[in-house]
Amino acid sequence: MLPLRRRQRRRLRWGLGVPGAAVLLACVAACALAERASAGRASALSAHFGTKSRYEDVARPRPGPGPAGPCAPLQLVALVRHGTRYPTAKQVGRLRALHGLLLRAGPPGPGLAGALARWPLAYEDWMDGQLVDKGRRDMRRLAARLAARFPLLLGRAGLARVRLVSSSKPRCVDSAVAFARGLWAHLHPGLPEPEPADMEFGPPEINDKLMRFFDHCEKFLTEVEKNDSALYQVEAFKNGPEMQKIIKKVAAILQVPPSDLNADLIQVAFFSCSFDLAIRDIQSPWCDVFDTEDAQVLEYLNDLKQYWKRGHGYAINSRSSCSLFQDIFHHLDEAVEQRQRSQPISSPVIFHFGHAETLLPLLSLMGYFKDKEPLTAYNYKEQMNRQFRSGHIVPYASNLIFVLYHCEHAETPARAYQVQLLLNEEPLPFVHSPETVAVYQELKDHYKDVLQSCHSDRECVLPNINITSDEL
Ligand SMILES: *[C@@H]1O[C@H](CO)[C@@H](O)[C@H](O)[C@H]1NC(C)=O
């Protein structure tokens, strides 16, 4: 706890003397480097951990140029994925099965197989996806960097108007609280941290309809989530030549018959390396089992699943996020109207805490990371340079921020409102233009269809439910 505080304080002190942007860059680079140095060999693999990636391994926080001219940020609407977390109970079950397999193979000998058998299972069922200490630090650091970046909106005076919205999952609520505490600590350097209840913010508002829209979309649940054949590309890739090669190789290393292994066990063995690195900051011998080529194949397996379940694979994946998209624009509209009437902005800062499954559909709905060809079991090689790389899009603590600016002296009143999108703290060019700043009205025009005619409740209705009379 203490070193973190000290670092934040130091960061703040730097901030007083030197222009903010330079400081932010220097600190971010230094912090990322320090963390990367401890990674050792695992760092060669860590670009391929997909949704299990550490933020500092893949994100490149960069202060982008905001809108030209005298512009001030008016509102932040942010979506944040929870920080680093424990494996889910299902993954813990697979880790245990893998460990059991090694122990049954005989007493641990020398070499890698022995090292793996002796490597203790550090995860238990009760941990089931909970936020870990590193996840809390992910959130605190993100809060501190954003406060340094947006001092006008995230200053002490504005704290009371920061709104926190969260999915009901404990890892998200805990992320929201850690973020709020980090923000408070950054703005009150040197002061003992009060209990969250005594800070300016209220508790996070729970809103699963917004943050877990996928649980509320009947069409998505039926056609994708509960439909075994929806992920047939994933199943085909698991049984394809790329995976079979890895299964044989790993079986030889573990000294077990290949028939004892399957793609799911291989994947969890690979995750084992990423979990130990992300959660405990240690390098597990599991990292020595895989080389970069294996890691690329396993990254593709992870991306393939995200693509068909959360991304462009099926239209309903992204259409189910319409209500969230519209909610964001509703906030932006409200801020614009209030500013036009010279009223105070009622919600200048809104942070939503959700999941990779919240962010991926929304980014897909907005048209991002769409490759010309779909990702399939059969085009692994052609997709080597794909845009859809979940590790770069949704690592732990990933975030998408809509920044609404108001600019003085605009040519027309409508042009006074401009927007910038930040993905993982880096300006994200728009789908409709290579720029990283857009006139708000032009952005709305680009998304006119989604804003006007996409309504989750309508999109999510199941088509032709044929209930015949004898079924009634
Ligand atoms: C399940 O997915 C397959 C493949 O997309 C599709 O053809 C089928 O209609 C789906 N089943 C249901 C019940 O929606």
C-alpha cells in the first residue's frame, strides 16, 4: 500500500512543476518499464494473453492532442473493465484437472515436467473471478492518471459530482470503489484515506441492464450464449492442425499421452502463465512450456471465441448493446443542452464499471476492429495481422472514454461541441474519419441509424416463436 501512495504523491509533485502532458508520459513510460522488467521470459508471451493481458503490457497511455483552439472538457463518460481478477471457478477446476494429471504421471522428476508437478496450485474455488490486489492497484493508477489528465473535471471541487455505475458482480463493484479511493488519494496527497462511505462519492449505482445487457437479451441468450453450435468455428479450431500440434508438443513435455490432453486443458495451462504473472507477478514454469508461435495460436483461440460471442461474428452480439450506446449519447446530449442554457452540467463525470463483454459488443456496434474477412477455424494464417486482437482492446482495466469538449469561438454554435474517444488512454480515430477529434453533431450523424432505430428491447426479441396449439 505504502509504495503506491508514495508513487502517487511523487507523481503529483512532478505535476506541479512540469507541463502535465510531459509528466504523464514520463511517468507512464517509467511505471510500465519497471513492471515489464520483472516479467522475464513471460514478456515474450504476454502480448498474446488476450483478455487475460496485463494493462501495462499492452496499453500505451498517450496524451493526445485535444481539439484545436480554446476548448475545455465539459464531460467524461467512461466505460471501464474491472481490474485484474482471479480465475473463475470453472478455470480453477481445469487447473486442478491439469495438476492432477501431472501428479498421476508419477513422482516429480527433474526437468520441466517435474517443475510443473511441483508448482503448487495457487487458486481455489472460492476465488471465483474476484478482484485481486493488483486489480485494485490497476484501478487506483488509472484514476490517478485520469485525474492528472483532466484536472478541471477530476479536481477536488468536482469529486462530489463524480457518478459511479457498476455491474452487480463483486469484481466490478470492488473496481469502482478502488477507483474512487484512488481518485481521492490522488487529490488528497498525504492524508489518511477515509472509509469509502466518508468520501464525497456515494456507493456505485448497480445497473445490470446497462452493464450486463447480454444477460437481458433473449435473442442473444438463445441464439449465441446457450447455443452450442454458435461457436462451431471455435470447436473446429480446437480440433484443427494448429492446436493438435501444440497438444502433441505439450504431451511430450508433460510425459503424458496426448489423449489425456485437450484444447481446453492446453488453454488453461497457457492461462496459468498469465494468471501467475498478472495476479502474483511471478513467472510460472508453465510459461516455459510455450513459445511465441504457440502463444499466437492460443491467442487466436481466445480471439475466435470473443469474435463469435461478443464481436462481429453475429449481429446480435453488438446490437444487444444499443441501449448502452444510446445511454452514453443521452448523457452527452444532456451536457450539451445544459451548457447551451448556461446551466451547470448535472453529471460531468460518469464512470461505468463492467466487463470485457460490455466493451467488445459496444466497440463492435461502433464499427471498430472489423476485419474484412470473418475470423474462422480455417484462416488462422490470413488473420495474423487482424485488427480484432482482444489483448489490445480489452486487457484487464481496459477503458473507453468519451470526452466532450466545449470550444469557444466556433464558426457555428453546433461546432462548439467536439468529442474525443480514448481507448486505453490513447486517442482512438473515428470509424468515419482518420481524425481523433470530431464535431459532436457529425459523430451523431454518423451513428444516426443506431441512435434512431436500434432499441435493445426490439433487437432482443426472438423471431418467429412457433408455439403450436398442442404445446400451449
Ligand atoms: C445456433 O447457431 C447456429 C449457427 O449460427 C444457427 O444456425 C442456429 O439457428 C442457432 N440455433 C438457435 C436455437 O438459435
